[in-house]
Amino acid sequence: MSDKILVLITGANQGLGYYAAQQLAATGNHHVLIGSRDVNKAHKAIETLAADSSIKVSASDFSALEIDVNSDSSIASAAKEVEQNYGKLDILLNNAGVAQAQEANPDGSGPSLREIYRAHYETNVFGASCVTEAFLPLLRKGHTKRLAFTSSGLASLALASTPDTLYAANNYPIYRSTKSALNMIMLGYALGLEQEGFVVSAADPGYCATNLNGNSGFKDPREGAKELVKSCVGAKEEVHGVMVSDDGVVPW
């Protein structure tokens, strides 16, 4: 795989990350590190990917990488492993995320509102930021210098200000606020790293049926994953410093 573009996708053992890994590997140009909190799930995902006859990939197109974005020690160990095995990283897709209950129980049982907010921000914002910082030295050694984030159209303030729609701000207020914060972090990296030749982007995959939402989404995650892939490999003039979707650039 020495001549292939090396990609790390966090949370790639299932859902959007899984299909993005599949689509990137299918180009024949990428070797994908399947990032997962449980390395056994990463290995299982690779077996399933290789067995899928609908798209041509093989187990050799992937490697498993244990990485828990909520653990600084896990992130550091993962970065060290990539450095030792490859010496660089070409593309980082920060995809791992959570979407939990949006409200505390009225009777006081279960997590408090503060704990619900903290859980969302810990993974969706702090985790992505810490992973990015840990892998930046390796990305600087890479050939393509690409940094991408899985965001959401729910992050858009313009769309959120429209009442009586799925995007209205009163729907999923905690989760969407983490994606708005993530977009700001993405934009900061886009401006800060541009002079070094980086391309930095965010993707809105749409409301896809994944474990994140109990498979309630109406869009096939394979289609949503195409936007993640676009954010990773799309032309700079189309994706840098913006959030892309299948409808084009999503308004802030």
C-alpha cells in the first residue's frame, strides 16, 4: 500500500464512516485505517467490507486502528501507531459522533441536562479537535494534506431560523449545537492551515439511517457517505472552508 493515499476515518466500523471507507478503498487509490473504539469491531468491519460483493474491495485495502476519541491516551497511542507503521497520514476524516437523548428526565432520573450536553460535546467537538491536533504532525508529512469533518445541515443557522421544518432550531437543539461548533473549528483550521497547502472541509451527509438515530433516517447511508468522500477528495475550490452536501454548499 506504500503508493496509496493513507486515510484515517474515526468511527468507521459502522454507519457513514463504514461506507465512506468502502467508497474510498474502491477507487484503488486509498488505504483506509478503520478507526474504532473497539479494535475487534474494526477487524469485523474489514471482514464484512471484503465480503461485500456489491463493490470491489479487499481486506488488504484496510487496516484496523483502535482509537477512542474521548480518551487522550487512546488518541496518542493511535497516532504513535500510525507514525511507527506509516510515518505519515494523508487524509483525516473526523467522523466519530454521538446523538443521545436531548432532554433530561422530568423526574430527575438518568443523566442531567449538563451531563447530556457534556456527552455530546465530549465526542462531537472535543474528540474531533483532540484527534486533529494529535495527527497534524503526520498530516504535515502527508502528500495530500486533507482534513475533513462529518457535520450536519442541522448546524446551519440559516436553515435553523426557518420555522416548521426539520431544520428548525427547536429540533435536536443539543446535538445540532455541537455541529455548529464543529463547523467553526473546521473553518479555523481551513484558514489557519491553508498556507501550508491543506484542504479542510466539512460534510453534511443528510438524515441517513444509521445507529446514531436508531436507523430512523430516510436516506441511505451509502448516499450520505458520498458527501464525506467529497469532503476528503473533492477539488479545493469546491470544498475548502465550507460544508458540502448533495445540494451544494450549505449556508452557515
